[in-house]
Amino acid sequence: MAQMTTLGQFIIEKQADHPYAKGELSRLLRDIGIAAKVVNREVNKAGLMDLLGQAGSTNIQGEIQQKLDIYANEQFISALKSGGECCIVASEENEEIVMLDTDVSQDAKYIVAIDPLDGSSNIDVNVSVGTIFSIYRRQSTEGRATLQDVLQRGVNQVAAGYVIYGTSTMLVYTTGKGVNGFTLDPSIGEFCLSHPQMQIPKTGHIYSINEGYYVHFPQGVKSYIKYCQVEDDATNRPYSSRYVGSMIADLHRNMIKGGIFIYPITAATPDGKLRLVYECNPMSFIIEQAGGRATDGKTRIMELDVHSLHQRTPIFIGSEEMVSKAEEFMAEAEAEQVSVDLVG
């Protein structure tokens, strides 16, 4: 039998590769892994535990909270508070940052931004959901950490990852030294290394977008979708359309098989729909470390300035060549619009 490497062992072995190799980051990743196992347990038996359905409340985005949204949020915050390596949690489920004011964590060096349960509306129909997390080092050096410590560009991330609760449960993370995936072995209760040094294919044949909003998409996105649907043997088109409605599920599939995930602006969401701090920045860090590309259609996601905790952005993310091609269509549409405006 091949020797198994657990998440805990792997983190310790790789600790020295990180510039902040003092153990705090390793312990923080361990705490997230523990909370993920707790959430996975409840997701798997949600139908038996009255954890399915709506909680009767809404979050700051105005979205109806599911019971498991609240449960997952509480579990991750509790684990991070107990671990003592995190001073602030920025969560999709909380309007403001959560200060972890314990004797241990008030001087902690790390900040965690998290979407505790991405795609939670899919739980009732037994479709994959997940957790997205991002880790930053605190910038301030005196007093308590503040919101400004959270509002950092994505390029400042020291680690990011996601957990997908599916047919098997996987934790995928990066600390800027490549991407590694761990599958939960329920027989021993440990995440074990199953996908070392993950690489997203340079191109693929899958595009993921909610085409139900097609009429509201920018012209560049419409043109790219038409490009995907045209038959062309040289580029292996038409591409397959696959859209789960859970960012993690769509991106995890594309990470392994190659593809592009697009969530553009629409008339109803002129700033985009997905959140920059705890969805787009961490997923962009992971995809880039796996050899992919992530932009808002023009600018690299991780170089965008962050002005607010729940800031939104459009996103084009996935295989490098596919994202670059989509950007070409966006640029052409923008140039055409400028010409029309000048003539007008």
C-alpha cells in the first residue's frame, strides 16, 4: 500500500517553504481543515438533522440564508477563534468584520476571509457545495487590527483554498508554491494527499456561464458564447456548456478537465455578482498557481483595488488560453462601442 500523506503532515513538511515559517500559518490551515470536517459531516446528513431549507433570514447581500449557511459560518468562526492564529474573520454571512477578541487572538498576525458555504441553495437538491477561504497577514503593527487590514489586494494573499463537499470531499489549497488537493478519507477522518501539484490544462472544451441571462450580457460575452458554439475542428469546437450554479463545483471541474467560468456584469448587476474579497480573490490565487488565468475581462482580478468588504466584480477564470480568448472578444466589443460613440 502506498504511503499516505495527511494534510497535517503535508503542512508541517512544507512549512519551511513559506517566508513566515513560524508555525502560525500551519496551525491556521489545520484549524480550517478541522472545521471543514465538521461542516462536511453535517452536509452529508443534513436531511436527517433538519438542516435543509431556509433559515428565515437574509445576509448582507440580501440573499436568503440557508440553515447550513449559518451553521458553517459558526463552525469556521469558532475553530478560528479557538485556534488563536486569526484576529479577524471576514465572512459573506456577516455584515461587518468579526473581531476575535480573545487573550490569544487579539495579537494574532492573520486575517481570514471566507465564504462558509458557496452554492448553499443547491443543498436541498443534493448538488455539490463548498467553502472558499483566503488568508492575509495583518498589515497594521499597533493596536487592534481594523477593516483596513482586510481590504488588501489579492496579490497580498499568503494562502487560499476551497473545500468541495461532493461525492468525495476535497480540500484544495495554495500558499503560493503550487496547488495541492487532499481527499477526505472517512475511514480515518483525515484529508490525504490525492492530487499533488495540480495544474489546470492550458485550454479546454467546457464553458460555464448562466446562459439564462444571455440577453443581459455585455456584447463581448455574447460574442464569446457564440464563438464557443461554432463548429471548428481545429479548435475542438463547439465547446460543451456546463453550469452547476456553485462556483466551486464549476471551477473544480474546470481545474481538472480544463475550461472557463464566467460571471459577467448584467443590467441588474452592473458591478458584477460575485464578491471580490472572499470568492474571486482566493479562487484567482488558486487558479493562477495552477497555471490558469483570472481577470474581470480586462484587469487581473488579484490586482484590483479593494474598497469595501462585500465588493463585487465580474470574473473570467480558468484555462489560460480560453480566458485570453474571452478577453479578446471583450476588447473588440469595447473598441466597437467606442467607435459608435465617436460617430454618434
